[in-house]
Amino acid sequence: MSTAFIRTLREDPADAEVASHKLLVRACYIRRAAPGIYTWLPLGLRTLRKIEAIVREEMDAIGGQEVHFPGLLPAEPYKASGRWSDYGPTLFTLTDRKDNDYLLAPTHEEMFTLAVKDMYSSYKDLPAVIYQIQTKYRDEARPRAGIIRGRDFVMKDSYSFDVDDAGLEASYRLHRDAYERLFARLGLDYVIVNAMAGAMGGSHSEEFLHPSPIGEDTFVRSAGGYAANAEAVTTVVPDPVDASGVGPARVVDTPDTPTIETLVDLCNEAYPRADGRPWRASDTLKNVVMVLTHPDGRRELLVVGVPGDRDIDMRRLEAAVAPAEAEMATDDDFEGHPELVRGYIGPTAIGPNSPKRRVEIDQEGNERLTGSVRYLVDPRIVEGTSWVTGANETKKHVLDLVMGRDFTADGTIEAATIHEGDPAPDGSGPLSLARGIELGHIFALGRKYSRALDLTVLDENGKAQVVTMGSYGVGVSRVMAALAEANHDEHGLTWPIAVAPYHVQVLATGKDEEIFSTAASIAQALDAEGIEVLYDDRRKVSAGVKFADAELLGLPYTLVVGRDLGKQGTVEIRDRRSAERHSVPANEAAEHLASLVHQALAAAAGDQGS
Amino acid sequence: MSTAFIRTLREDPADAEVASHKLLVRACYIRRAAPGIYTWLPLGLRTLRKIEAIVREEMDAIGGQEVHFPGLLPAEPYKASGRWSDYGPTLFTLTDRKDNDYLLAPTHEEMFTLAVKDMYSSYKDLPAVIYQIQTKYRDEARPRAGIIRGRDFVMKDSYSFDVDDAGLEASYRLHRDAYERLFARLGLDYVIVNAMAGAMGGSHSEEFLHPSPIGEDTFVRSAGGYAANAEAVTTVVPDPVDASGVGPARVVDTPDTPTIETLVDLCNEAYPRADGRPWRASDTLKNVVMVLTHPDGRRELLVVGVPGDRDIDMRRLEAAVAPAEAEMATDDDFEGHPELVRGYIGPTAIGPNSPKRRVEIDQEGNERLTGSVRYLVDPRIVEGTSWVTGANETKKHVLDLVMGRDFTADGTIEAATIHEGDPAPDGSGPLSLARGIELGHIFALGRKYSRALDLTVLDENGKAQVVTMGSYGVGVSRVMAALAEANHDEHGLTWPIAVAPYHVQVLATGKDEEIFSTAASIAQALDAEGIEVLYDDRRKVSAGVKFADAELLGLPYTLVVGRDLGKQGTVEIRDRRSAERHSVPANEAAEHLASLVHQALAAAAGDQGS
């Protein structure tokens, strides 16, 4: 410790909000180099490499072959697949000295496809699983939480190649099982949920989420076994309603109703319902103005209508509009749109209902809607439902505005928040919600990339078949953050032994030369037993600081050589996770602790069932 | 082999000129992804990782602590050090979505300096050696020879931090010794030569060159112990000459003299020297028009004058004008310069001799020369020397043009080729020339980066001292190319066992099931002994193809299970490098070969003297 490139911090870094970020910086595992870009310091690099090694073992166990593609890639293959534009500003792009386009790879489907095309030509060459563990680059709009969502991150990405769909399913299952073993081995809880494929494309995909309150993914589960990322949940659409008995829409004064709650209260007081039941938030239709940024940089206003008891879920919205990015409209965006009366936006001024809506034919002969912003509604806004909503005039709302009778929309969108108790789309019961950290994502890609890049092999009959692919990612650096989230207490990190940067920290506390010489010889003896030791040999550092540092760093065992050595010839062994302590004679300490470590390592390896 | 991601090529790749490039591609170790950018296939990645592991061991042995800095970096630290501009177009640069400047790191002096500044504050924290093994990026103007000079490459870069010059010398020496052990251990011949620091800066630096005819570096040695990269050689400057007896310069007709040789012949015939000795090429002064591209993109014409028996050495020229890049002037560059009469350029029309030369004061108050191109001459062009050179008129040269009397230059430049037998600058005798591949480069940087980025520590008296630094690189991927250059024959690669991707290739040749089952069980037995085995289990591939592939791949040992198995129960063991073969009973083969491999590995480890 006296020479190690380690300097712990007593204070949380100002920009850190989650425990893993705070602790990994304070304990000197990582340091910020730029927004969302981190340097791996010696401790962090050791833990990262141990996680990588475990991932590598599990990939090798399913026949994966490791390669390493460049991080800096020519644009052509990504232009061929469409991702050069689909990724939009999330792609780091550059030009070389000859003005050729390059990118920093966000993931490598195109390159693996081309490599297999280069080397394989027959169905006999398949199936194949090829992988790499590598730094990836994505210029995230909102990097956050340290290495949970960075702009560079270490990822294991593997790719399967099969001649037919059954082969793809087998390769997909092989990865799914490998991931289950991997996360079990790392001691990380996980849930497998249906997911959206996003820019990746493909027929179906699943995510491995680690349940955690600080996770940025929301997922749902039903008692009947449904599990999905909130982004992938489809709303159960109610049947159309017979609105023949509903009176005509009527505009009413609604002063002082800045919120849905105040609007509902006012309506109940001033305009009670004819049927006697009170107005509820779910009777209101809230129209939210968003702005989409398309990959080509074009900005588009979009109004999203959701029942007033729900909000816009930004991640569901972004998943729905991908590859476009979405954000709330700003004051500037409202300019030139007098029909959008802020706080009182109603369907009759927008979308197909706008009196200004025109169909234009552009130069390529495509129909384009102009004259009003696009209007998409939650799937619950079905034919015949009546709504309390904005009247497009300040301080006025309209009651009994009926979908299909008084207004329509340009379509539906899955962007509303999901509520605890919402029905599962497969009828398996009410949903419960939780948050999770995405550890892995497996995609049955199908033929998107092989078609774009013309990867075929000859089948048994000599006929060219387009190869079908899967792609499978593990966020290796994010796994480290998830492990830190799952393994810490108020004093610091509490690593599982399989990924701890060292197994043991030896502390010499006191001033006697004997303490330091005994500690040094125990550290040496442990080292000789193959135990990884960090020896805190600092001379002018108090015992209190050493204990605090040891707890912060979070190695599984601490061996304390202190004043008990002189008094009774003993040293103390502390278990970081259980906080158990026991004394052993100094001359037996190394052997005793080595045996504890070997047992713990064996138990950790045993968790994988081997 | 039947499922491995390996496909050998019979033909050399079209763009490959050197053996390592041809063989590493043909044997499926690497594949080109873009100009100067390569993909590491399974075999290549295994060998690269083994070299990395050996480098890591030697760095750890001198107390190096491994970290990993991002490859994608913010521009600010590089702007502070000046390298953002000094690197010019060699730096890959980009902007992120917020239009901030970023770069792909060519090397990491700035980041290590900042990290130490962040964590250390006292002389007690020093000395420190910190390193990483990582992909670096340089947009080389002329990538060549596969992974010998790529635009991305794997480099070990370490940095030393010391409080004083004696400390720096000690850290420098530590690295120098570690590099000697490293290259000895890899079995690579090397020469340590003085070098130019280039864009890196610093007081002195040395290169480790692997002598090889395909190396792009030329280096010189004298019997007296001088050794330097040709870039760093300084010319021994002759004493001034008394030119009082030399007659006036005279312009003569020189038709049909397209070369120095024809010019000399014509002069000897038409204008013999008064002193009776013949004209020689070294009496002529050749003026070559170059164009420099400065880091800010500005192009500048430069005429370089060298004795006619020498050429421009582009690498010496580039080293001399760095950070500018140099190339031969093109037709376009001559436009607007009627004073440059191609083929007949003489000193009297250029540089300070030009009648058009003016001194202008620019807006910042700096003097700038205008009206003629800059003129630099070889240091041998000393006061009083007389020259046959261009007369700035078509088909005319001038004789007896005396330096200092008839013309001057803007300065001297070390850009002429070095000739075998030139004197060593330190007087240690005539130089001999050879070519080499740069394996490593060690720099005593001094305080350039610590000053630019304000890295100080408090000394024993509590006074702030600017830290002094060294930086030390090993081209890990280039080392692999050098190993391939040094270890191959006409059939393929012949890896040393320490870096071979596998130790043994087991070949099953024939059709009998017994051959394949025996081969498989020997491969398994070897694997159980910890031997790394590649088993060629391909069924419909001829013995000839298998042998050819095995020789191309270059594993140290091949074990052949073929028809001798049925006849006499034996298999054959072949040593790839010595080509020795011997038969052993099949049931003893695994044990016998395992023992050979273990001996060879021990001997390889023994080369390092441990």
C-alpha cells in the first residue's frame, strides 16, 4: 500500500449518485477521464480482468472462439446495414486523413458477418460461435451512474451463425444457458425478460436484468410467468365503447387547473357527471408535446396523448420511436405553432383533426402530412371512449370529447407509464413492477445483417442459403458495477472472492518493528501459497485509517497484525462480509487463512455446479 | 480444425510484401479490416496474448503497476501539451454529440501525468512506474507491411515519475534492463541505438531495433561502439575551405544531362578541372524541391541541397522537420515559382540568394521571409566549398559556385543519405549500415509534460518540485511481426514455443477410424497434461493439405497419426524448426511429447536467466 497506485477518497465524488459509482471512485478502482469515460486503476483493472476471465470460460465452454476486431472501423459495412444512419448521434464518427468515413464500433455485427463471409462457404462450416471482449463506444445522450452507462464500456459480444432457424434457436438457447451459468457463478440475481430489439433488429430478444432499485430499466412480471422490459410491454387494448348515449362535447371554463388533480376536482365540483360517479384522472386525456430528433438530424414535433392518470415513460417512448431520439419540447419548439395552447392542448387542433392538415406530395412522390403536428395516442384511447381534455383555448377544457366521433389520431404509441396491477398482455395476471440493471442482452437477429452483407453458404444440395445469426452481449464493466451495487455496505465494498482484486489484505497496525516484520512474513507466506495479498505496510498511517481503507476496498479477508502479537502472539482474521473475527496464533495464520481462501474459492467455483 | 475459425490461404495476399504480413494472413492469424487496421483471428489473438503476458511479467518485475486509460480521450490535455497540433494529421480526431473535441490516443503521456497529479502529492509517493497494454491509434500517412506499421496497434506504454534527474536515470535504466530481458526472452536479436525524440520531446531516447532487411529503420554502428538510428546521426562537419584560389563561377552549357552521372561525364569531357583530377558526383550540389505540410495544414516549399553522390533520406528529412510532414513536390507545387527551373535549380535563385527575397513583418510583429522558397543544405556544404550546380536556366549548370562567396542558405538540415563508411559523429570510426524493426523506444522525457500540466510534488523541505518523467514503449503487435520475420521458412511460420498459439498440432492422416480415435485420445491425453493442442480432425482433407497447413501455422511440434499406426503401432513426432522426425509407439506418444514440450517451455523460460 505504501507504493501502490491507490489513493482512497473520504468524500463521495460530486457527480456520483449511486453506490457503485461512489465506492468504485472512492476506493480507487476507477477515475473519470471525460463524461461517461473512465480510467481503470490497478484495483479496478484486476477485478475487471477476473470478470472477463469468468465470461471467457463460459463462452469457451459453449464452443465460442475468441477474436478481436478493431474498435476503429471503416463506415462501409455500417452503411450497407443501415446502422451508419440508424444509430444517429450515438455513433462516434470521424474521418481519416484521406477523408474516408470511420466509426468507433458500438457493436460488431457487420464485421463478424463479413469475417464469416470471408472464411466460410459451406453449411458444414456451421454452426459457429465467435466472440470478443472489447471496449465499445456509444455517444450516449445521458451517460450516468459511473460505469453503469458510460460512453465507452467493456462488452463481451458473441455472434452465432447457423444455416437455418432451428440452428439459430439452438445457438440462442446455448447462450441463454451460458448466461444463466455465468450470472449464477458471479452470484448476481437476474431476471430474464422479453425485450425490444432496438437498432439491432431481429425477431426476438431477451434481457438479463439484475433487480436493483438504481437500475435504469423497469421491468414487469406477472404471477403467471410473464416477464418483460417495460419498453417491450404492450398495452391490453380495451374493446370499443358504444358512445351513442354520450351527449355532445362541450367546452367549459377551467380556471386555476394547473394539474390533472386540480382539473378533476374542479370538474367534480362545477360539472358533475350525469351518471353520478366522480370524474377521475383516468377520464382525462393529457396531450404532451415531444420533439423527436431523427438520425438525419431532422427535428419533428409530436404530440402524445395518454390518460391523465399516466405519464410519459421516456424509455418506452424512445424505444417506440427508435432510431429517433425523444425529448420534451422546449419553448423554441412551440414557435410557429399557435395551435398548441400550452396547458390546454386538445386533439381537435392537432393531427388529423387539425383544420390546417394537408396532404402534400413531395419530390419523390411520397405523401407527406403538413399543417399540423403528428398526434399519437395511448392504445387505451379506443373508439367511443370519451375524454376530458384541452379545448385549445386558455383556461378552457372540453368534456365528453369522443374518440372516433369528435377526434382521431395518427396512430397509437406505447409510451405511457405502466402501473402496478396493469394486466399482462398474455393474460397471465396483473403485473408487478421493479427496476433492474441490464447485464446481458441476447438477440435472435435472423437474416438482417447476412442479407445486407450477402452472407450465404451452400447447403447440402449445393444451393446458396442466407445464414441466420444471433448476437449476444454482456456488459462486462456494467456487471462490475452491478456486483458493487449488490456487494457493499455503509463502510465500503464487499466483493465476492471470485472477483475481488486481491483475496486478502494484511494490515500492520502499530509501531513495533516486530509487527511489521511479522506482517511482511505472513504476507510472503500467503503469496507463496498462491493467495493474492495486498499488504498495508504504511508506517505513518493510523490503525483507524488502515481499517477504514480496508473496509472501503472490500477484500474478502483482512488479517490484522497489531498489539495482540506482543501480548499473546496472535493475529486477527476478519471476514469482510460476515464481519466475523477470530484470533489465531501468528505462526499458524498464513496456513489457516490460505485454507480459508482456498475453501472460499472452491465454493465460488462450485456455485457453477462443476 | 474441423470447427476452428481458421481458413488458410494458398496465395499471398495481393498487398503483402514482407514475409510476416504474407504468412500471418495466409495462416489465418490476422485479416485486414481497413488500410493499416487488422482483425485478430483466434490464432493471432492467442500469440498476441502470450507476448502481452511476457511483457506484463517483465513490467511487473520492475514494480510496474498496470492500469488502463481510455483510448478515446478529451482534447484538453493534449492541447495543453501542444500535441493536439504537433501530431498533425497523424492524430485521429473527432467531436462528440456536444461538439467537444476528442482524439484516439496515439500514446498517453498527458493522461498518466494527470493521473499522478490527481493521486500523488509528495516526494514519498515517488518513484512510480505505471503502465498499460492497449490499442493505440495513429493515422499514418503510409501504413505498410501488415502489423509492422499499422494505423492501430497494440502497445505497452509505461511511464516513470521521479522527483529528480538521478531518479529519472534510475527509472530509465530499470526499463532499459527490463527491455533487454524481454527481448532476450522472446529470442529476438536487438540493437540499442540512439534515437530522435520526435513529437515526444525529452532530453534523450534510445530505440531497441531488431536487425532485419525488411525493417523500415536504418541504423548505423561503428566498431568503436557508436550506434544510432539513421534519423539521429549527425554529420561530421568538415572544416571551412580556403576558396581564395577558386576562379569565378561560370555558367556552362550542359545539354542531355538528366542525371548526376551524365552531368559529371559531360563536365569531365567538356570542362575538365584545372587541377587535373576528374569531376566526381560529390562535387555536384543537387537541389531537391520538397513540400512540407505543417500540423496546421499549411504547405510550404522547401529546397534541400545535398552533395550529388547522396540522396534525400525521407525518414531523416521527416525526423528533421517534425512535426511537419515532408513529401516530394508535385507539378502543382511548382506553379507560381518560375525561379524553380526543374532539373536546373541552383542556389542563386532561392533562399537568401534570391533577388526577390524580402523580409516582411506580419501582424504579430514577427519577421517572415517572402519572395523565395526556404533553402536548407547538408552540413557538408561549408564555407569555401565549390560546387557544380544548376544555373536556373534550362540546359545550363554553373561551375565553381562557392558557398559563402556566391551563395548562402537559410541553414543546414540532416536529410542526406548516410553512406557505409561515413565517419561516426563521436569519432569512433567508420559507420556500417543495417536495417531494423523498431521494437521499443525509451524516452527520458524530463519535465515537458509535467510542466505543461503542472505536476509537482512537495520535496523533503516542503517545496514544490516539478516531477521528471520517462516514457517507454514496446510495440507488442509489431514484436509479433518481428517474431514472424525471424521465425519462418519457405513453408510457413516456425514459432518459438513461448509464443506459439498452441504447443502441438495433432494430425490424423488417413481414413481408418482407428487413426482418428487414436489421434483424438492422444490429443486428449496431451490436453490433460496441460499441453495446448490443435487437433486436425478434418475427415475429407488429404494428408498433403494437412501437412502443408501444419507447416504454415508453425506450431513447434506436430504429431502425425497415420498408416504407421496400423503397420507398427507407431506415430511420428516432428519438430517444426529442426525438421527432425522420430517415431514413437502410439501408447507412449502423449507422455513422450508432453515431456518434450515441458522441457522446451522450461528452456524458453530459462533463457531469461531465472
